[in-house]
Amino acid sequence: MQLFTVLGPLALAACCLVSPAAEKPNIIFVLSDDLAQGDVGCYGQKLIQTPNLDRMAREGTRYTQAYCGTTVCAPSRTSLMTGLHMGHSPVRANREIGAEGQLPLPAGTFTVAQLLKSAGYATACVGKWGMGMFDTTGSPLKLGFDHFFGYNCQRHAHSYFPKYLYNDDQRFELPGNDGNTKVEGKGAIYAQDLISAETLKFIRANRDRPFFLYHSITLPHGTFQINDQGIYKDKPWTEQQKNYAAMVTRLDSDVGRILALLKELKLDDRTLVMIAGDNGSSFNPTSELGRHFQQAANGMRGFKRELYEGGLRQAALARWPGVVPAGRVSDEPWAFWDFLPTCAELTGAKIPASVRTDGLSLVSFLKGGPAPKREYFYWELHESASLQALRWGDWKAVRNGPSKPIEIYDLKTDAAESKNLAAEKPDLVAKAEALMKFARVDDTNFPMRDGKPGAGKKAGAKKNAAKKKSG
Ligand SMILES: [Ca+2]
């Protein structure tokens, strides 16, 4: 007892010398559905206001070559959750199952939520899931999340006025909503109001312990429904243009609410906040929205459902005062499958030896160092055709079907992927072909097949109108 009395104050003093940054940090990953680089002010957007994301870029680091898992929802999110690229991912397309839900993550899947839960984190997914209903192996509640709130199914998330959401695995009824997935949808409660409130509630409830919040916000995914056009209401724009801009700005203001709460709770200097889009812009740069907001101005080719840079590169920011350098802009590449190993290093959590990951820890990179060196990045997407893409160094290879020719681009001199160098670089074609075999294992759910790129959504349109827009 006497010894305790003597050591007590010393132990207390030693405890207080531990800097906040040395504690296990809170981790918040805000994943926007379909937010494009060109939507955000700090990436060059002039018409849509994103003051909170712009401030986050000033207070943290902005990445110009951050890559998603692939260019539609479910597989891209699978990569973020599992640390696997599309050559090994158990989900490589949006695959609808039954009336509600997508192809579930299979039994034995290891997620970043399980990793962080093993390190003592409180964990929540708030927003949209899309990797398995609650009665399947892909339920978020079976894969490391203590709490879920929002939409499980991607098609259900097409309505911002849904008739219900889920609180954990229980239906949370919203009787004043029509559930309409067309732009005319109406209701008493805009789903994002509840989803945003739930994120703040979770942060507040877990202020005294490390937490992981995966805030998979559905904005600005179409259907372009918004309950308030806000500062765009009187603009001389089309309704669709006003709605889209208001959705991006609403996303921005909800991120601002999270940042303000962290400040209020004095969690700022021990919370890593990251935000990214899950795939490139959802509309063609030549469409009405694309032309109006000049989304092609970021100079990239392609958009959602394509494996050119416009489909793959994300708006991505990281903020952690005192740890992530303020005002840094990094042009070095990284990808969603780096998130799980990053969380492992950041928290000391152990990835089980039996678990395969394809990513590399970004901890040193986040702190201002160079990005980890790696041999290549790899992507696939299976709609009507099986698309593949690779990047190694500044070389990019795209193949729009297993029997299609491999295209080669030099991203250093041709970020727009406008000049296919395959004819003059047969050695690079051969290397890409070998890597495209090496980087992947076959999955019977996703056989390699040729077809017209992007035709899958059209081919499925008659059978299932909702399916074409999913994810
Ligand atoms: Ca998406």
C-alpha cells in the first residue's frame, strides 16, 4: 500500500507525459458515393461551394492521385474494407441479390472494422453498406461493426426519402416518406438528416475511447434528390444542376459538422479524418451536368464504370492536426486497399497471419514522407465485359475485355490517356499482359468475358430498371 502511495503520483505524471498523438487515434473515413475530383473547390470546381473540404485541404493533405478499389460501389467498398485489390477481391462488380441487398462478403472475410475492434475500438458504419444483408455472411454487424445505421442495399439507397432505414439490423420506419427512387421523390425526412445526426451521436458517445467511424455517405449519388437547394435555389440553372450542386454542398456541410464536433470535444489532435469518393464522376463530361460543372476540367479521361483515370482517381483528403502536414498537396499514388494495413500500423492492431492483404501502410506517407514503393496497382470491373487496368510507375495499361488489345499510356506526359503507345511499346504490352495474369486469381462469380464496355447497365435495364444505376 505504501509502495502504491509512493509510485502513484509518479505513474500519474508518466501517464500525462504521453502526448495525445501517441494514444490510439480515432479514425473517421468519410466515403462519398460518386463524389468526383472535379466537384470539389480545392480541386478546381468553381460553381459548387465546398468550404469545409477546402478548409480540410488547407489544414491537412490533398491527394491528386488517390485511387479507388474500382469504379462502382460494392467492389470499391470491398477493397476499402478488406485491403484487397480487384485481383483478389471477393466482390468485383455490383451484383444484386433478391429484392434487397448485394452479393455478400463471404464467410471468413476479414475487415478493417474487425482489425480495429480487436484493438479495442468502438466501430460503426453509418450510411450505405452494399456488401450483404443482415442475414448473410456479409452483414456489417458480423464483420466488425458494433453499430450500423442507414441503408444496407444500394438500390434502396437510390431514394433519399426512403420508407425505412436500418438501425443495426432492425427496420427504422419513416412513414412520411414515399420511397420514390425518381427525382420527384418526396417525404417528411431526408435520410441524410438522420444519417448525419447518427454520426455525431456516435462520436459524442465514444469521445472517451478510441473509435472507428466509417461514414459511407450516399451524397451526391443519383437519384439527384435534395430537400433544400440552399444557395443554388435562385441560380439560373436547371433543376438537376441545382440539385447536384446542393447535394455536394450538403455533403460538405455535414463533413463540417463532424470537424466542428471534434473540435468541441477536443478530439481534433487525436483523430485522423479521411474523405474520398468511391469512384469517379457518375456522369459523362459531355453530359448536361458534366458540361455545366466542367468536370472534365481536371483533365482526366473517363468516368464511373471505366478504368481510365477519370473513373479511378478520387478526391481524397486527410486531416490530423500536428500529424498530417497542413497544406500539403501530394501527387503520389495510393489506393483504397492501403487503408487496412495503414490502420494496422497506426493502432498496433495485428492482421492475422492467415489474412491476405494487397495494400501497404501509408502511415509514413500520411505524416509527410514519400508514398510506399510498390510494383503495381491493379483493377478489374465485371459488367457486360471484364475490364482490367494496371499502373506501374507512370505507365498505365487498360484492357477493355480479355480479347481486347492492351492500351498503354504514359501518365507522366499524358494524364488524359489520349495517346495509346501500345504499337510503339511492345515490351510494355508484354509486361502488362504478364502482370494482368499474375495480379489476379479467377473467381467463378466473375468470369472473364468480352463485351461492350458499359453495356452491362443497358443490357440489364429491361430486366431490372433499378439495377442499371446501382452503386
Ligand atoms: Ca459509387
